[in-house]
Amino acid sequence: MASAGRPSLNSVLVTAILASALLTWEILGRILRVRTDVLPTPSRVLLEIWKEGFKLYQHGAVTAQESVTGFACAAFDQITLVSSWARTRPPERRDPPG
């Protein structure tokens, strides 16, 4: 168990593996000169996020609004449907002939 304020060995290991994977990806992407439309390097991804940040924010806000609106419409439809079912009387049961 990690003491207060000190990261555990597991979190340090995960961070080191992630950092080495990103560094390897960056180095191999530059050495092999992989086209950015095929597999951009992590630095290129961060650069594009920085350059297009406001546009990404705008599109993200629209997507979030549409998602919330869709969930609200679905919830309203379900509440309406369930309440109409609750008001209807089920048909009387008939025993099959025989």
C-alpha cells in the first residue's frame, strides 16, 4: 500500500509503459516517415488539437447537446408509453376450448 502522497509502484509502472509507448511511436513515425494521414505521430496529434481546439470545442458542444436532447426525448417517450399502458385495462383472460 502506498503511503500518503506517494504513487504506488503499479501507477509508476503504468505511466512508464505509456510514456515509452508514446516515445517509441514518435521515434518510429519520424524514422520510418509514416504519412500523417496514415498514422500521425503523437506530437502531430497534439499540434492539431492545439490548432483546432476551439473548433473541436464547438463540435463537442453540439454533439453533447444532441446527445442530451436524444436521451430526453427517449425518456419522455418511454414515460408517455408506460403511463398509457398503466391506464389501459388488460383484456380478460379466456380459457382455451377443450
